[in-house]
Amino acid sequence: MTMRPNAAEGGLELRDLWRIARRRKWLVLGVCAACLLAAHCYNRTSPVLYESRAALKFIPQRDPKKMPETIETVMASMELDEIASAAARRLGIEPEAVRKSFSVRRIRLSNLIGIDAVGETPEAAVRLAGVMMDVFMQWESERNVRRLRVDLDALLGRRRAAEQRLAGLEERKRAFLEKNQTAGRGIQLAGLLLSLESERKELLSKWTPNHPDVAKLDQRIQQTRQSLSRLPAQELQFERLSRELKGTEALLADMVRAETEASAGLESLANNPDLEILSRPELPKAPSYPRRGRNLLLAAFLGAMLALMLATLLENLDRTLARIDEVESYIGIPVLGAAPHLEASRSHCIFSAAAGGGFGEAPEGKPACLQDCRPCCADIYHPMRAAIESRMGRPGPKVLVFTSTQMGEGKSLTAVNFCLSAAQAGLKTLLIDLDLRQPSVHRLLGLEKDPGVVDVLTGGRAWKDAILGTADFLLGAMDPDRVAAFSGIETFKVMTAWANKAHIVDVLSSPRLPALLKEMRNRFDLTVIDCTPLLLFVDALLAAAHSDGVVIVYRAGRTPRGLLMRAKQMIVEAKRNPVGVILNDQRTAQDEDYGYYEKYYDHYVKEPEEASRAG
């Protein structure tokens, strides 16, 4: 695919995607339809399941600070096999079926727990969700009560042990005091010693150490020190017994307090459980699986994306040209005009389509000219003629060769239409069928192929005897009334041909051909030669040597672009004049601009009354 210059530099534009989609509309519609059909089949074949939801509110009684961790623990506990087995016994089904049919989730990082259950019927989903909720709440309450009772029993056992230890310590202290009378007097003796030493200092300030009062006080001090020297071991043991006794009393007090709190927590848990029912399961109104609407929307979206990808891939792999700017940028010569694609059902005029449909050759025995003619179809070819005159740059009679790259591009039909539009514009026009291998002009116009140009070039007849005009059209296979009603038919002449495959090159190389074309140039304003395809035979190049230029008819979107480039190179290498290209069978999906042209042009070719009503 050859993109416009701005599209090539900046990537695909939205308009390019729309053009690709329109050009590959059947692929896009087919892929979308296939995806929708697959989604529909999936919806029809998938088992229908209903979902019911319930919500629990978790309020921890013992340690609110650990709520996030506790909620995760509760959710994990809800998925234990013990819970599934208990619910299965109530429901009368297998535990494995219960595990596959419910799920637990935390609702938006809050202290709410959601229970989702699915079932083949709405009632089954509601029942499963309700049973799971009731079973778990009962199990959780019993588990918490068991835990608190275990903790309380442990506290009672530790309390009894602490009380026995406290009683033993008190008995040991009492026995120690009975055995050691001075036990516990260390502080008193130390205080007495300090008092005596202070008194001695006061006496020494008045008397000498040998004074009787000082000597008596020294004797008391010496006795007190002897008593203190015997007390450390007893005091140490007494102090140890006192510390153990105080620690045991404090431990016992803590146990009593913990036992009181545990008893209160057990009572609070019985009255206010950790789990509270926030909402019970409700009967679902519609199936939750499969989600038909969502599946169809998703299939439509994926189908559109896949179709665009495939269409874009095929467009990039496509080696044909469809747009005017593509052709001009690729081969470097201008596009003279575009003949749009018109369905045969709309008109059987030769200006629009052959009786067989499309822009190919008309079937044998079915002339298409001048039937149900539409004016806009004729007007399509007037700008082509103006472009040719502008391209060639000089006025006067002209001889043009119409050819194509290969067969089936509609060159003969385009040449006939071009000549008829020129005749309608008042130009004396001659169409020469020089396709001596597969002549078709006579079939398109409902004429006899003999006599023709072959007789003239071989010297069998004079050129005047080979030219067919209005009388021949009236006596031919076309409708005489339509022939007579056609404006400019008297200025349109035709020279048909019959197949002469044995000596075609010799005939086209004879000096009679340039002489004939010189004579026709003097007698006609426009002479159009319909020749064989360029890439198949040399006939067109031989005729182009005696013409003013070569017009290449290219079927848009059908012929590989490399063939068009090769045809142009052959013309240039043969030193002929490539006037330009006529795009044939141009479709609106390939170039929207010409779709708008055709749409709005139809408004101007309506009858005045009809146009006023439409306006």
C-alpha cells in the first residue's frame, strides 16, 4: 500500500484507517460477524450459573489494633476443609462441589467480608451462600469460645501454682525469723553505729581520746561493729526471701487481673460475637455467567480491532494503487481523471457500466452504448480531455493511443466513453480499434467488425469505406431512438477491426499506418487509437510512434503497481510521450473525494422540480 506523503511521514491517520476499512469492508464485516458468532455460540453452549452474595462485618473484641491481620485470618479460615465439609453435610452434596462454588473476598480494604456463591439455579446459589455464612459464623464463634476457655483454664492453673508458691515463701520467712532473732536488725545496728560515731566526734572536740567517756563510747562502738559483722549472711538470705515473696505477690495479682479480663471477654464474646451479618444473600434476577451482553460487546470490540489489523496488514501487503495521489507520487506522471465504479443495476449506459457489470468488456451480442444514459457519466470524461490538452500544451488535432498494462483494465470501454464525451462536446472524433488481437469496439457499439482498419492497412479498402458513422449506429444493434437522441452522435466516427494475429507487427509497421493517421489528423479534431496492453505486446509502442501521446488506463486497486511502473518505463525508453493515467473502476472506498463528487453531482443533474423538492 502506498500512503499519501503526510501519512507516510506521520503514520496512519484516522481517515486512512476509515478508507482501509471501507475498502476492505467485507473482511471487516466478516471478522466482526465471526467474532460475534463465536461469542453467541459461547453464550449458548456455556452452562448458566447464578451468583448470590452475602456480607459479614468483622468486629474484633480482643485486640482491635490487629484487625487487618485478623480479617485475613478469618478469610483464610473460611476456606478450610472443615467449613466446606460442614456446609456439604447440610446441603447434602460433595465437599469438593462446595469448594468450587464459593469464594471469599475482602470488600474494599474495609472490615467487611463478602461471600460469593454460584449455583445452577438462583435458589441453589442463595442456599449455598446462606449455609456457608451460617456454618462459618457458628464455627468461628465456637472456635473463639474454645480459645478463650483454654486461655482461662491456663490462667487458673497458673494462679493456683502462684498461690501455692506464695504460701511456701511466707512459711519459709516465718521460720527464718524464728531461728534468727536479729534477722532484719541490720539497718537498726547500722543506724546505731552512725549515731555512736557522731557522738564520739562531738566528745573529741571537748576531750582527749583517753578521757573515760570517750573510752566508754569506743567500747560500745566496738561491740556494735562486732554485731554487724555477724549479720550479712542472715540479712542476705532474709532479703532474698522478701524479694521472692513480693514478686510472687505481684505475679498473683496480675494473674487475678488477667483472669478477670478473660472472664469478661468470654462473656462479651457470648453477647457480642466478632462476626455480624451485614446482608443476607438475595435471589439473583439474572445469570452471572455467561455475561452475554459483555461477551458480545467484547467480541465486537475485539472483532473490530482484529479486522482493522488484518485490513491494515493486507493493505500494506497490497501492491496495487487506488488513489490519485498514490499513482502520481509513484510513477511521476499525472492522473488525467478517474472513472468511478458504477454498478450495472444503476445504469446500462456505456458511460457508466457494461451490460455485464463493471468496467470490463461487454459480452458478445450485448451492446451497451446509449442505454439509460446519465449525464453525469458523460461529464466524467470532459475533465480528462481538458487535462490532456493542458498536459500536451498545444491546441489543434490530436492523435492519442489508449492502452493498459494488462488485460481486463477496461481500456476499450474507457476509449469509447472518452470519444463519445468528446463528440458530445462538439469535437469531430474518430475511434480506431487497433487491438488486432482481441478487438472489442465493434461489440461495445453493436457494429460489424468488417470492413475495418486491417483492410485499410493491408491495402484492401480505402479509409473512407472503413469508417462507420451515424447510419451504421442506427442500423446496428443499438436502440435507434436512443442513438438519434444522443447529442453529438453525428460527429462520432468509428473504425473497427478484426483479428489478424498472423501479421500484426508487419501491419502496424507498414508505412500505411502513419499515412492513415496523418490523413485522420487533418480530418478529425481527436483521433483515439485503442491498442493492446503494453506489457503483453509491442503493438501500442508501434502505434505510439505516430501519435501525440499515450494514455495508460489503469484499473484502480486491481493491477499491481509494479506493472504500471514498467509500462511507463517502456513508453519513456521507447521515446514516446506518456500523457498520463486514467484511473478506471475507481471506488468510493478507495478515494472518498470522488464519492463526494458523485454524490453532490447527482443533485445538479436532477430535473428542476425534483431538485427543488429535494432541497
